[in-house]
Amino acid sequence: MVNAVPQSPAARSLAAALIDDPFYRTVTVACGDDEAARMEMLAVYFELALAEGHQAGRVDLADAHGNGAAIWTTDTPAAQRQAAYAQREAALRTLLGPQGFTHFTAIVGNMEQALGQHDLSKAWYLSIAGVHPAVQGRGLGASVLAPGLAAVDHAGAVCFLETYNERSLPFYGRLGFEAAGVYKEAVTGRDYWLMVRPATAG
């Protein structure tokens, strides 16, 4: 059973950090107004995402207590990435329920279509990043991203992310990301930003 997936502190921290994000609210539509159920569903969702990250890229934790995490898709071989994604997708079909999974696939499809306007096929992808609200403001957001960004630079790679949170743009800007486009996502009905960090010269 998907709901039997153990929930690590990092998964629970990501759930607390991202519960109000339009994407995650839309894919957890099965929870209705039950925020406790939504938190539980998201903790499992992020546990699956962490497992995929370990298989298909890299995972960095904010601290030893699992107060946050960053999940990257890297230059891992395509077949390995596809296998990890397929495994998570199968679990999400059960976890999210029919409507939630339909929303998930539609939103992912819409965002991939927007990405087609950019040459990011070889770029690293910061798919998920978050720090528990109780410890935000202590520099953990930047520190959890630092190892991944150092690896990006060592590889001489471009990296990118997508965010629905306009207030996060200055934070990512300080880390070298530049806004490459703003798009209206049809399922959530909300704008999101594509941010790209150019490869570091030398």
C-alpha cells in the first residue's frame, strides 16, 4: 500500500513547507478541506519524490534533523531517470486518487509543453526544495541548495526550476537564477515562473 510508505522527517518538512503551493493543493484535491489529511498525503508524496531523487539525481538535506531538502534531477542516464519516474508515477496514481492524478499529469504536461520553448534538455532540474516553516529565516534555504549548485558548477551545467511563489524570485536570483518566462498554468489557474541558472564559465 502506498499509504504504508514510511514518512521521514525530510518528507514531513517538505509537506509543511509546500502545503499551500498551488500545485500541491491541486493534486491533493481528494483531501477536500481536511488539512491534516492533505499533510499526510503530501508527506507520502514527498517520500516518493525523495526516493526518486536518490535514484535519478541527488537529494540534499537541510540539516541532520531533516528540516528540509532539495531534490535534483541531474545528468543521470535517461533510462535510469525514466525508470525512477515510472515507479513514482505508479505509486502516485494510487496515492492521489483519480482526480488528483489526472490533475498531476495535466499540470506536468502543461509545464513540459512550456519547457519546450527553451533548450533545457541537458540541464539539471531543481524539482523540489523546501525548509520547514518553523526553521525558516536561518539560512537553511540557501545552505540546502549549496551542495547541488556546487555540483552543477562542477559539471559545467545549466540548471532550472519552476515556482508558483513570486516572493521566492529574489531568493533564487541571489543564487544566480534568472527569470526566463512566466506562464499561466491552466489546471491550477495560477502563474508560475521558469528560472534558469546559466552554466558558470570556467
